[in-house]
Amino acid sequence: MLVDCDRCAVRGDACGDCVITVLLGPPDPVEFDVAERRAIDALAEAGMVPQLRLVPTDSTERDETGAA
């Protein structure tokens, strides 16, 4: 999964409550492999970090499950 904040449809509105901003600040594009994505999802489910709030502006930017 490639997280490119410049291509997020909710950039600005959702940044303060997004795991990327919390962990890294406003970054350059970040790429997560499947294991890293699962780890971030587990942290979010435990309430330790916010959920990834990325909403790609390009529908081709989907992970292997079809989720954004």
C-alpha cells in the first residue's frame, strides 16, 4: 500500500486524526507492506493510534483486499 498524502481526497480535514500524521507528521509518500499494514491496523484497533484515514483520489490506489 502506498500512502501519498498529496493524493488523499480528505487531506486537511482528516490529517489531524490520521495515523500517518500522528506517527510521522505530514510525510512524503509512505509505502507499507502487508505485515506493516496489519500492525498499524492492530494498533488502531487497540486504540493506540488513530485509523488510517486515507481516501485515495485515484480508485486504482487500492490494497489487495480492495480497501482504501
